[in-house]
Amino acid sequence: MLDLVIAARRKDLGGFEVGRVLPFMRRRMVGPFIFFDQMGPVDLPPHVPPTTDVRPHPHIGLATVTYLFDGEIMHRDSTGAQQAIRPGAVNWMTAGSGISHSERFDGPIRQSGGRVHGIQAWVALPDAQEEIEPSFIHHGAEDLPVFGEAGVSARLIAGRPSG
């Protein structure tokens, strides 16, 4: 039974809109998820200005999981990681004791424009792991299992396949 439908609260970040679903007054967290955001969908015009980029900012005590349906975003962080994320891939950034990162449109979208659409979950780390060393892991689309049944398909981005 469906208990609650939460409409995203939309915020323009300077030409790029993000919709935040969590937290919500009646749902502060769902499992370990403390924030759940939808990026776009947006069709960016050619010559995307740098003001559209998400500039460097810090995180502590959590992990972010970023997945794209369309487009490309360049992740850079204070661990030295620099990784483009493309559709079907997933970026896991563990902030732990502290990390600073940015998300930029440095790839082909900067010059040519294009559609960007994705999700980002902010995951609370267990108390014993809140101060671990920051890290970054990228899994390409080719590394992630895809399942399908009755015309519906899904890509596993966390955990292990059952059975």
C-alpha cells in the first residue's frame, strides 16, 4: 500500500535545477537516505556557462551516490579523483572525515549542450564510519548488472543481485 507521495521541492542552481525529495516533514530519513535529489531533466543550450557548475563544497560524515540517465558531469574532489560520470554509471563518494568536491559540465555538454538527468542520494554513514578516510569509487555502466522482466528494466547500483 502506498503511504505517502512526496513532491520534489525544486531549486534553480543557476541554470540547472535540482528537485529535493528528502528530507520531508513526515519523512526525515528513509533507511540511511538523508537527502534524495533529482537533477533535471534539463536540456542545456550550447556554451554552458561556468555559473551552471556546482562549485567546490564540503561534506562530512556521509556518502553520495550519483547516477545519470542522460548527459555527463565531471566530478573532482580533494582526494585527487577526477571522473566523468555518464548514463548508466555510478559514482560513490564517501566523505567520512571530510571531502570537498565539485560537479561540472566540462565534457561535450559545455560546448554543444544537451540533456542532463540524474539522481543523487546522500547516505548517512554508520556512527563507527563517520570519520573514515574520504574516498571515491566509480563503476562504469558495463560493470553494473541490468535486469528485465515484463517490459521493465532496472540497473543495480548498490548491493548484490539476489539468487
